Amino acid sequence: MSMCYMGLISLMGIAEKNVWSLIFKGAFWQEKKMCGRYILYSDKEERAIKAIVEEVNKKYHTVIKKGDIHPTDLAPVYIPRKDHQGMDLVLKKWGYTRHFEKKTLLINARSETVLEKPLFRDDFMNRRCLIPAMGFYEWNEKKEKFRFTGTEELIYLGGFFHQQTKGFDEFMIMTKPPVELIAPIHNRMPVVIPADQATDFLYSTKTAIKISTENRVVLKKELIQGEKQVSLLDLLADVASPKEV
């Protein structure tokens, strides 16, 4: 059974977290139709992503974690401005925890059915967001790790968020059927929004639906040598499994 992680890539690069902490955060699982890690930082000094991190660190008086972003982590996202002019950069938490059993976390929503789900419909129509990233990861049946990046320094993953009365708002990343480059590796991929359509995605539901079905962003694939995926089933049975709906 294949698995997928989308991870924000680190400016400095770090070793993988302690496996037990990842288990209880729900970062390892055995779920075929799900993407759960994306890349914010890389080991290069990318100016665009560095500026994003510095802005949210200053705005929230915090320090964004180095390394890949996992479910339940705080991450920078772009949302529409109240004056409908451009985008605001804010921090939100990855994954919906509301209205669910204690050990259930939803991190992805299928773009094809997002308007059919009562849980997601209003958030998608009124609270879309863009998740800036350097790229994302996918694992194949052999548990080999692949990194996908764009031809530009930065890519945007399409998503939406839910407003919380306490704490940080929670966001979801939308997924879609894979493009030809990814299909041999995994049967889902994140929705990737072209930079020149970023504001259109945020402000127009009709345009957002259309963009989500298109494949304009050119991606590059790289096999990460020496890194194998660790299965949750190899470590602990059925603990805090994130899901795609």
C-alpha cells in the first residue's frame, strides 16, 4: 500500500524527528489516498520563502519550526484581505480536529467532492487559502521517497480553513488525481496553484474550482536516496490516523 507525505522543505535541513513524537502527532500512517507532509524550507537560501518565514516570525513573535511541516504544525498561509486587495500572510494549524473523535485528524480534502461535503463546503466557498511551499513529497509502493518542486522558487498549494473561537484557525490541503509525472508513484497529489492565479483562487469560487482541475504548474521530480518511509503499522497499531475525505 502506497503513502504520501507533503512536506515544507527546510532552509537549513534537519534529521527526521524522533519517530515516537511523530506517531503521536499522526505523521506516520498507512493510508493510500492521503498526502501528509509538505516542504516549507530547503537547504538553500531561497529568498522568497525566507522572507515569508521572517514576516510571520516577526508578526507573531515566534519562530517557525525548521524542517518539514507535519499535520498539527503551525504554518504560514495566505488568505484574502478584508479590503479584497491582495493577500495577508498568517499562521494557521494544519488539520481539522473539530467534530471528530479524539484520535481523528483530517488533513486533506478531495477537490472533486469538496462542494458535496457539508463539513467543507462553506469553508471552501468563503475561506480559501494558499499554502506557500518549496515542494512536496511522495512515496511509492517500495517506500522510496521522491521530492517534487516547481520550476520557480516557490509553489502554492490550494486549501481552505476553518475559523476557531480559541487558538489558531485550522487549514486543509486539497488533493486531486495525479499528473503524469506523479501517477507511477502515487494516486493523489496536492492541488498546485499557479502564481499568476493566486489571487483569483482566493477571491473567486468559480475560478478556484476551475484552477483546481488544471495542471499548469510544471513540476520536477527527484529521488531522495537513502530515505525509506516508516510505516505506522510497523510501529504501533491505529494511533491518531490523519485522513483524507
